[in-house]
Amino acid sequence: MLDASEGHVTADGRKIGGVVMEMRNITLRFGGVVAIKDISFDIREGEIRAIIGPNGAGKSSMLNVISGFYNPQEGEVWYKGQKRPPMKPYQVAQQGIARTFQNIALFEGMSVLDNVMTGRIRQMKTGLLAQALWKGRAEAEEVANRAAVEKIIDFLEIQHIRKTPVSRLPYGLKKRVELARALAAEPSILLLDEPMAGMNVEEKEDMSRFILDVNDEFGTTTVLIEHDMGVVMDLSDRVVVMDYGKKIGDGTPEEVRSNQAVIDAYLGVAHD
Amino acid sequence: MPDSVIFGMEVFLNGLMAGVLYALVALGFVLIYKASGIFNYAQGVLALFAALTLVGIMEGQVPFGHLINAVFGTNLHHFGWEVPALLAIALTALVMVGLAWVVNRLVFHHLVGQDPIILFMATIGLAYFLEGFGDVTWGADIRKLDVGLPQGLNPWIDEVTYNLFGYGFFIDNLDLVATVVAAILVVALVAFAQYSKHGRAMRAVADDHQAALSVGISLNFIWVMVWSLAGFVALVAGIMWGTKMGVQFSLSLIALKALPVLMLGGFTSIPGAIVGGLIIGVGEKMFEFAIGPLVGGATENWFAYMLALVFLVFRPQGLFGEKIIERV
């Protein structure tokens, strides 16, 4: 059951609220292949929720279910206390669920600023005609949204590349721009698909800091998929562990770390 | 000043004016290509269809008149009213938006993710369908289109040039209007694409479908919008060409002249379409003027394609097109 009233404060003083999204008995198949099998878990407001698991465990599929890119054959997605009907990805995005992609999906031909501005589409309500005629409201709206975008650009420390076409940026910065675009939507839930994949140690540290800062500053509910175990354990409040499409563990990093099924399936034999 | 230089200047100016008309057609191509990667062979027919619809509405013609008469044995041709030009243009614009929606719904919606060549073939089919559909709806006669645009010799230019050179240039008023309209259209389209939410969304869709979806852009909405814009540009081109040459089915052939324009300007650049159009317009008029007499004339028929061929060899992305870099 959804208990929006419940909430607590973490050791480091962040507020964790009630359940904002709940996955109930989700099953996703591609033909005969079962990518996700009967998985349930919830996401609380303000928390950093990690989904981990070995390659092919179904983590990305799960993220795609949340963001509407896949529609599961069975199970229900509950969002803000309501059952969500099958939706197109753009409709999910308009409901305030923003995401990044494992392989980065930016608009390569556009500047960093324009890329981040596309994230504001959800906030911009003027119609096509007003936009085309560029009158009053449309202009005011553009200015207001531009200000919000500049704030995010400052926050993620990408001011120096604002006007640069994205295609010219190095990998690590692209990842940061993608995060900025997702944040520009002021999402209720931020989905990060392997935000640190392919980064060096320094870039990883930067990205971890940004994820924590974002969560701290804006209270953004964050769901992330990550391979790097150390990173996951440091960052997240709660962790779902998947293996072969099934959920084998769910809890705080400490609980997951000591879960025998998880150790067997994913962590292997502890080295320390 | 020698006569040949003065004539040459007149030819040059007329070339610029002709180029504007080519550019108008090329614009429609660029819009759709930029936003959806589809090379729309039907753009010329779209202009024809828009012009036909405009004439039909203005004259109060009964759509599908011949068909209705043939089936029911009636004798319907006209409603018996005439629609003022501005209202008729607005109504035609609505028809073009409706057409955009139908085309997207029935054809391109089902071809998402297909190879460009398949989309191209679909637009060829669309071109032939629209030509036939225009015929059935409005008839195949050559029609006179007069929306009240000024036509004929511009006396002011005639007088000024006469006082300067002792020879008055013939510049058609309609060409001047077309130039102004094209300039406004280009500025408006570029501003729309660069600085508005929907323009940004349009560029986003052209760049990456997945990413566009993830920020909440509906692909279908953008495609209908783009086809509507192309329909609107086609309407403007149809009005200009239709006023100049009469509304006839050979109008759809002007689309072929837009091809070399695009090769010069680049398929992805709106300013490129304009500059390309001007170069082709001036180039073919000047070539005919200077070289034509030496080779027996009629160079205007092939000069544009020759020039395009040269460009294909030395600069395949055109003057303003995005450079294609293949990473190895």
C-alpha cells in the first residue's frame, strides 16, 4: 500500500518522504525471453535508489519500464498514488520522470544550452501559434525558463561550454550535459542509466558528487543503475539487486552487502 | 558604359528574381529533410496542390465536381460564390495542415525507423497520388490565379535605370513581391527553428528520436507540424509560381529545378536554400546571356544540373550543409 504520510530523516540530515512510485509484480518479455520476472519494489521521495546486478540482469529493462520505453506484459506501475496506464515515453516524461541513457542520447548538433533548454519543454505551456508569433507570453516564458536553465548549468559547472556544440565535447562532459538536461525538467524522479560507465576515477568522483549535490540541493528522487559496487554503496540509500530478471535482494547497502543470495550471485566471494 | 554590360546587369537582376522563386520551392524540401530526414519528392506537387486548392476555393468551384457529375448525372460546377483572396489563402492553409495530418497518419506514421530510401519511395508515391487527387478534386484545366499581387513592369526601376544608363531595366513587380515574401519567410523560419520551444523540439527530433522522447516531445506532433510548415511554404511557392505561369500541372516540375538548388545550398540549411536558389537563378541567366549564343542557346535547361554535378564532385555537402564526418 502507498503510505505517503510516512517519512524519515537520514543520518546526514536529508528528508526521505513517502512512496512516490511503486512497481508491482512487473514481468517483461521479449518473445520467449523473460527480461524481468515478477519484480516489485518501491521508490521513496527524496531517496537515492540504486538498481544493481550483473550484466543482462534486466536493470536497463527495468529503467525502460519506469520511463515508458517498454510496457510490461504483466504488473502495475503506481505513480503518485495512481495506477499508471500504458503510456508513450514522451507522456511519461511530461509527468515528470526524466532520464539519462547508458550510451548518452544528446542532440549532437545543438549547443549545450539548447540541449538543456529542451529539458524545459515540460514547463513551457504556450501553444504553437503563440510561439510562432513570438508574442508576450511566449517571450516571457522563454526568459523565465532560460533563467532556470542557467541555474542548472551553473550548478553542474558547465558554464564554460554553454555555447559549444555537444558533438565537440569529451565523454565525461557529455554525461554531465545529459544530467543537466534531465535536471532542467525539475523531475519528480530522475533516472540515471549507468551515469559513471566508461569514466575514469576522477570523472567518477565528480559525477558522484554531482548526484549527491543534486539530491541534497533539490531533494531530487534519484534511481540509478550502476556497475561500480563501491560507488553504489556510497551513494545510495536503498538498493535493489537483480539477477537473471529476478529480484534477489532489496534494502540498505549494509543489508544488501550481507545478503547471502546477493553475495553468491553478484558480489562473488568477499575479498576482505 | 557598353550596352553588353548594361544588358548583363539586367540579366543578373532578373536571375536573382528567378532564383528567389527556386529558393521558395527548395525551402520546403529543406524543412522536411532537416526535421525528419525524409527527402520529400512530393514538395513540387504539394505546391501545385496548394495552388489548385486556392484557385478552386476562390472561384467557388465544387470539389470533385466531375466525379459527382459522372456518378449522379448532375451538372454541378460552381457554388455560385467567390471567396476573397485572403480568406481563400487562410482556408487553403487549413487544408494543407489537414493534408499534413492525413499524410503523417496514413503513411509516415507507419514507416518510422525505415531506411531513407523507403521513405523517399513513399514520397514518390505520394507525389503521384497527390497529382491524381488534385486532378479529381479540381480538374485538369490550366487556371489563372490572381490574388491581387502586382504584376508587370516596375515603372520606378524602369525610370531610375533609364536616367542612369539610358536604358530602362525590365523587372517584374511579382518577382519583387516574391523576393520580399521569401525574405520574410526565411527570417521567420530561422527564428522559429532557433529560438522557440517548438523549433527547438523540431531540431531535437531531427537529431535523436530517443532523446527527444525522453524529454517529453511527441514525435507525431512534430512531424505533423513539419509537414504543415512544408505545406505552408508550398502554398506560398504555389501562389508565386501560379500567378506567374498560371496554375497548371507542369508546376510540379519546378521541383526538379529545386534539386540542383539543394545540392548547392546543402540539404540541411535554410539560408543555403536561398543562396543556392540565387546562384542557380543568376548562373543560368548569365550563362545563357554570355555563352548561350555561342552554343545555340537553350542552356537554361541544363546549366543548373551541370553546376550541381560540379558541386557533387568537389563539395558534396553543399555550401552550407553539415559536413559528413565518418569516424573510423
